[in-house]
Amino acid sequence: MPMLQERETERFDPIALLIQPARQNVLLERERKPEQQRIKIVQWVTVVLFVFLLANFWDLQIRSPDYYAARAERNRLKATRIQAPRGRIVDRDGRVIVDNQASYSLLLVPRNVNPKSLQKLADGLNLDVAELIERVKRYRRTQPAYAPILIKEDLSPAELSFVEAHRGEPDFPEVEVVQTHRRLYPRGGIAAHLIGYVGEVSESELAQLEFARYEPGQLVGKAGVERQYNHWLTGIDGERRVLVDSRGRERQLIGIKPPVPGRDLQLTIDLDLQVVAELAMEGRRGAVVALDPRNGEILALVSRPTFDPNRFTGRMHGEEWTQLVNDPDKPLLNRAIQAQLAPGSTIKPIIALAGLATGVITPDFAVYCNGGATFYGRFFRCHQRGGHGRVTLYEALVQSCDVYFYTVGTRLGIQRLARYARLMGFGQATGVDLPNEAAGLVPDEEWKFRIFHQRWYPSETVSVAIGQGALTVTPLQLAYAIGGMAMGGVWYPPHVRRLPESELRPRIQRLDSVHVAEIVQALYGVVNDNGTGVRARIPGLEVCGKTGTAQLVSLDKVAHRGLPDHLEDNAWFVGFAPRTNPEIVVVALLENAGHGYLAAPVVRDVIKAYFDKKARMARQPDLAHRPWGRPTWKPQG
């Protein structure tokens, strides 16, 4: 009974009955609060979305209806770029050197592309499927999904037939065939280093300001004149617009915007001289530069070995490129402006001028040569083992006596020697309008301390005085320097593009006319007075010149042992004509030829071709007999 009373008391406790509903309300309120918060969040999200849609509706229908209408229009219009032909490249007489040839290229529309369809395309076009897939991936990373991708250039008739036969098949990708213009270069690599070549713009080039307006797949100049004057030669592409259906099939031609061709470029090069120089260098390594010192026009520029730029107009395989780059003969090196080599005795006219100008020697200053001399405790040999006997400046240049110029060099010192070498144009780029010109090197005390942290030793000047040691020049620099000196101290910047006379800006450093005459007279004797350059003699023409033999290794290190071919001395010859007011200066470099006099016939042939042509022009101004025919090119504008 007591327990029953407790339960009844607990059940009918009035206080508990009052408190229990309150507790239930609190618990119920706690359960409803998160639901209310979630409802409020949903309401706010709904309001925000409504405002966003309302703002976009306002922008679409009221503020920018024309913009969105144009975008919608583009969804049903397809535009295909029409490639503009590059400008032609012609020689000084208007004869075409580089032209264009009509061809066809294949573009891939990257819509619904799969590996299976690419495999079929690669098989029919003789492409590597792995390279094709990688190409598509690369373009998709950098270009819009709808942008066509260039797959192959210069399609053959068989490849065109393959594309047309399979177009529209379910497992064949969507492609377009467009007419393009393939660059047509001279055969045999003639003037290849001068002209350069074109190729597809690379990803690294697209990041440069120079190529900001280009798109992947477009062709740009890669080397030589093609690169230097890419902006001049490149035209403005046109556009073909068509109406397409939902599957991208053409339904109607809307219009065509014709392309604007690039401008033709006239060079200073004379094809006659260029071909003569090319033939003279056939099978050799080296370079030839022919320059008109009266205005800086480059008449011929040859570098051998050469390459065929036509191989670059299509898609070059990686193996071909690797083979060219790794070729030990370096066919891609433009030796005329990039080969930095010791000039040998061709530097001696500059040393002689420095000696006369500073007063350390006079024309009558004489040295006795018995085959060598000792300077600073070291014996330096002359190239003539028996010696030249007593020689003055004239005999020293005519016979290229090393002992004489050892003496002049020690009297000058390296600082004055370097100053006059730089005055002539060595140790700095000439500024020729070709890419990647090398500057060469004129050593001095500051240079050695900066590079090697060592002082300059006077015995080093002895080697520099005969064009050895650390001194290096390019063939173009040598032609520029000797030409300006023969002109009495007037150096016109070398250039390959024809320029009006008003744009020519010579560098003038008036030289003592008496000193120049002394040196020119001696250079005339080199060729015409039983000097080292007699092989350059041309009857009836006053040819002046200087030989140079530059060692690649010290003869002391190879005594009593034969030299391998690649370590034989380099042969140089620089010549100009006539003796007064020269019209042409020519430099020939023959790598590993052994002796400087072997380069003289190359210079002779180019100079002779120049004056033979000049005589023909005087007799027959129309030049109708030329193998290339009459000039048909006319300047634009």
C-alpha cells in the first residue's frame, strides 16, 4: 500500500503537471529552430538567384542585345582563314630569288575527335599517329575548342584523293582542305644562310611581343632575311565565312575577305656574283663575303656547308632536325657573320696603320728577319723559316713577314693595338640587317682581367700582332674593316636590303691619306709584285689584297707529327679593286685549307665576275643575255 501511494502521488503531482508542458515546448522550439534557419537560407538563396537572373536578363535583352546577337550568329557561322602569300625576295636587278608555290593544307576540326579516327587519318596521310595525337592535345591546351588545327601541309594528289574519298564517313574526323602558299627556295642551298627559311611559329615564339599577332600553325621567318624582315614579307590573311548547320556542315557561302599579300623585298645581292662565289666554295667549309665599300651593300654572302631551306617548308621530322643540329660540319652556322676565328696575317694592314698613326714606325722603318726573333724571353718564328732578310713596311706586307709585325706589336702595346682594331670595326657587331651576328673579340688588359682575373703579359701582344692569340673576327667584319680603311676612313654599315642613298649613315674617322696610300700600295704589291697573293692577279685590273694563315693549335705541340684535317690552318684572303676608290671588297675563308694563298683564287673569281658584268652592262644595258632572263619585278609602292 505505501508503494502504491507513492506512485499515485508521483502521477498526480500538480507541480510536475505544470512543468512538463513547458519542458516539451522548449524541446519542440529547439527542434524547430534549425529548420527555420534552413528555410531562411533557402529563401535568401532564392532571392539572390532571382536578382542574378534578373540582372542577366537586363544585360541580355536591354543593355547589350547586339553583342549577344553577334555571338549567337557566330554559333552558326564558320570562318576559315585564307593564308596570305609572303612577299617575294628578289636580287638587286629584280630577279626572283624566293617565290611562292600554290599548295594545299589539311585542317582538323577538333570536334568529336577520338584516337580511332586519328589513326585512320594518320594512316592515309603517312603521319605518325602518336605525334598527331600529341599535336591535337597541345593545340587544345592553347586554342579554343572550335579552332581548326593544321595537320599537314603541301598535300600530294594522292593525299587529296584520300581525304575526299573518306570525308563524311562516321569514323573519319571532320577536316578542311585549304589552299596555301608554299615557299619556293633556290635549289642546291644557294644563298640559304642569307635568305633563311620559314617554319611554323613555336610556343616560345608566341610568347614574344614580335609574334603577338600570330596564331599556332602560322608560318613565320626563322632565320636570315626571312626572319629579319618577317614583318615586311608577311601579308594579312583573308577569311572565308560560310553558314553551317548543327552538325557543322556547310550550307551557304556568306562572303570572302581576300588576303593581302606581303610586300616584295629587294636585296643588294647580285645573283651573278652569288652563284660564282657558291661554285667557288663547292665542297669546302668556309665563307665568302663581297661588299661595296662605297655604300655598304652586300653583293654576295656565302656560307658552306649549306642546307636546303625547302626541307623546312613542310613539316620536318625530329630526326632530320637532330641530324642537322648534330652535324659536325655545322651546316646551319652562317659562317659569314657567325664564324669567330683568328684572322691571321689579314690583320697586318691594321697593325701597320696603327704603327704609322702613332708614330712608332715610319714607312722606312726596317727589321732584319732571319726566320724568327726572341721577345720577352721566348722565340717566335716567322712563317718563312729561312727569313726575309732586311724588310721595310712595304716588303713586310708584300711577303707577310711575321718578325716585322712582332716588332711593331711590341712597340704599340696591347692597349693601342686594341684601340685601332676597334676603330676599324673589330670586336663589335657591324650592325648588318641579319639576325644573330657575332661580335668577334679584341683582347686587351681589361678583358683578360675581367674574364680570367689575370694581368696581361707583354708576350701575348706578340701573337695578337699577327692575328693570332685571343683575337677573333668574322668574314663580314674583315671585309667591313679593310673596305673602310681603303676608303680613307669611311665605313658604311653593311646591309642586304636595298636602301635609298638618303638612309645611308656612314661612320667616318678620317685617316691620314699618306698612311693609307702607303698601305694600299703594299697591298697592291701583295698581288702584283710577287707577293703572297699572286693567285688573285687579274690582268688589266688593279687588285689589292692580303693573305692570312691562322693556326688552330700551337705548332710546338704537334712537332714531328702530322696534323689531322680538322686542325689544319685556316686560309684567309681579303682583296679589293680598283686600287683607288675601290668598288668591291671580297673576303674568302677556307677552313682547314692550310695556307692563305689558297683562298686568293676565290676572291679573284668574284672580283673578275663583278668587273666582267660591269663591262657587259656598259655594252648591253638591257642584259638580255642573262641566263635568268630580263628582270620582270617592279618595286611595290
